[in-house]
Amino acid sequence: MAKKKLIHFKENLSFPHLLQPTYKDLHSGFSLRSCWNERFFRNHQPIVVELGCGKGEYTIGLAEKYPRGNFIGIDWKGARLWRGSKTVLEHGLKNVGFVRAMVDHVEQIFAPSEISEIWITFPDPQVKKERLRLTSPVFLAKYRNILSPGGIIHLKTDDLFFYNYTLDVIREQNHQLLLASEDIYQSGNPEDAVTIQTYYEQRWLDLGKKICYLRFQLKKL
């Protein structure tokens, strides 16, 4: 297994749509920050980001559904990103990019107002460490700095604790809740929330678990 991973990591270096900036790259001025459209996608379509994208199922699913949009998946796991990057090549997609980085660094990857939407799909609920939850006030402050005015955040999770935690944060900070569901497959939710499924989502559904969904906008300062 270790040998296979090494092969995948080596192949990752050859993917033009997979970027692996170092810590120094990010903190000394990442070359694509503020110019993703001009230098990477070479168009001016809106950019949608998936945080903790894993194998990139959601990033790729959205890119296939909306060929006139641009989509970027961020994850720290190189082995997972290898699978997503291979799929992009196999499907011939030109509107997808991946970045191997910690979500903490989104402000170094993107400039203010550079992103139109964020998807957070099945994150670790981090039950014991609130500061690490991807919808904590700390992370929402980071997202505010990269989202365009009126930008939307989507959350999908199988974890009711995380769903309720995020709902509480939205209400306590007076963000605008657009939609909330404890079971998206039973309440007529938006098509994008049900027609695209991650590997883990399929597993949870097979086990009879409910999938929760939130859509919201950050309040204006």
C-alpha cells in the first residue's frame, strides 16, 4: 500500500490542475491569489470552492453539471487528490482545479471577493475541538474574506451534532439562513444538494443515515 501511495504522490506532480504549494509559497505570496480566472481558468466565470474535498466527487460533479463555472477542491490528503485529479483527466474537464493545502490557508490561496460559493461536504465534526470545526466563527471569518458580496455557503453532513452546532453559530452571529434540513432526501431540497453524492454520503445512505443540509450567507459588516 505504501508503495502504491508513493507512485500516486509522484504522479500528482505531473497533474497541471493539481497545485501543491508549500507553506512558504502560501505565505510569501501565492502566485494564483487574485488571478485564478486570468491565469488558471483563463475565463471570467464564477469560482466555487469545495473545502475538504476528499476525492473531489462534489467538485467534479458540479463542474460537469455547470461547464460554464469554475470549481476548485481543497484537501490536505494527497492520495485522495490523486483520485480526483485522475478523474478530471479521464473526463477531460477544463474547469476544475485542486489545491493540496490545509483549509486554514484559504485566505492565502484566494483574494478578497474571489469566490462566489463554498461547499463543505461531510467534514470531521471535531467534537472535542471547536476551533477546528469548518463552520466555527474562526473559519467563517476566513470565508468572509474570500467570498464575494452575497456569496453562499453550503454544508452537507451526516452528523446531527455538527449540523446543530452550525445552525447555532448562524443564529448567534446573525447570519442569513437560507435553507435548513435534517433530511435532504425527504424535504424537496435543491437539486445540487441531492443529485451529487460523495463516496461517504453513499455509504451513510446505505446504512440508513439521514443527510443534513444548510445553506446560508454571512451577515454584512
